[in-house]
Amino acid sequence: MSDIHIGISGWRYTPWRGDFYPEGLKQRQELAYASRAVSSIEINGSFYALQTPERYAGWYADTPDNFVFSVKAPRYITHVKRLRDVEEPIANFYASGVLELGDKLGATLWQFPPSFKFDTERFDHFLSLLPKTVSAARRCAAQATRGEPPPISKLPAKTRLRHAVEIRHSSFACDEFIALLRKYKVALVIADTAGKWPFLEDVTSDFLYLRLHGDKQLYSSGYSEKALTHWEKRIRSWTSGAQPRDAQRVSKKQPPKRSSRDLFCYFDNDIKVRAPYDARRLLEKLTLTDTLEVTPGEMTEKLA
């Protein structure tokens, strides 16, 4: 059986208040509310600044036992340093408290800017630096110049850490890039960006990572029932170990066969308050709402 996690990218948005979030709901209760309406959330505050162990631990405490987070890695590494001399920044990231998410840590997202072109040597070195296990992440954090090495994790030392890469430059549409991701078992983010950036559906790991930014208008347009059904069918195919027949792939080489694959899917069309509703509808189509503790309507009373 595959684990399917459907949710939203971030949860603190002013336009959501009084719409997705009921009138009167306190801001400190928004994560508790959202985490009971969807099954996963992508933390994006970590993209803009290093967080703290206390903050990660607080997010863990505010969410249900079966909830999962993914974490967006710092743009300082991908956008500012552009993968040059990133050993120290990567160590600082893991010393900032990511492992405090424990068994709720899903995957780490590494997003690259549209101006970043594929460089085989630089990308190979970067992927080799990413810790593959909890123990590797602790060793990495021990080299940090900011923060402190994480305490002994509740997770077994050999617990695998998952990584996903989102690209936005056409130079990545090449066999060499796909081969590198498969070499390091890193997932290629399948990103729906209303046609603005490359759309690639190559399977490069034993899990899938989707980011749905809007199919008509970037970050704002909602997904119609037809569009959600389209993604439902693709998700069912990928998570059963297969691939959609019309998948837009770069590599002609097939990925290793599997009976199932886990999947993370995040809606990032938040400007017009579409993301939480689209995520909820997709969960319903996949008959996954029974895994949620309560409905958003019930949360209104619980958190009053």
C-alpha cells in the first residue's frame, strides 16, 4: 500500500481568514485547523529563513498523529549560493531543527530559480551532500556554524530522508539530469505551472512529489472538477507503481518497477483562496478524507 499525502503549501495567508479559516479563529490556531482539513502541509517559511527547533517542535505538537509535513529548503542554498560552497549552509539547515518533526517529516523540497541552468558537475556534488538518513543528517548538523546539533531523534538512525528537486529552466530537460536524480534516489518535482516552466513527469525515486501552482493562471486559478479528475487518475497510476501512458518524460529509460509508490501533492494556488478547497476535493476523489480527524466545519466548534 502506498502513502498518499495531499495538502497545501503554507498555511498563513491573510485572504484565507474569514474564508477557509472561520471568522474569529485565532492565528495561533490556524495550523491546527488546516492540519485537520488536509493530510499534509509544505512548510515554506524555512525557504526564506532558518527556523528554530522550538518552532518545529511546536508545529509537531499542533498537528494530528497521522499528519505529515514537507519542508522547503533555504533559498540561500539554491538561489543565493546557487549550489556553490553549500556544505556549511546545508549543515546549518539541518541544525535548525528539521529533525524535530520526527515521524511527521515527509520530504525536503529543493526549489531552483528560473535562471538556474543545469550543470552536471555542480548538481552531482550537491546531490551527494544531501543526507540520506537521520544519522547522516545528525553528522551534517554537527558541522554547522549556526544552531546546534539536534538531540537524539525519536526516529531510528537508519530512517531514510527523502529529497525532491523542482527545476524551472529548460536545460534540465535532459537524460543526464534524470540519471543523476535516479542515481541518488531523489524525486523530480512534477510541477503544474500553467505552462510557464518545464513540465516533466519522469519518475526518479520510489516516491512522487507534485506541486500544483494553477493550471490556467499561476498561483491563482482554481482546478475544475475535470482538472482534479485528471490529477486523480495520474496519482492512482503512479501510486500503483505504474505510469500514465501520456506521461511527458525526458528519459526513455524506465524507472525500476515497483508495486506501489508513496506520493506528496501540494496545492500552491493560494492567492484567491483556492488551494485548501482544491486539496480537500482531491482528497475526496481519492477517498482519503476518512483519515482526517474532523471536517473543517467541525473544527470551528472544536477550536472556538
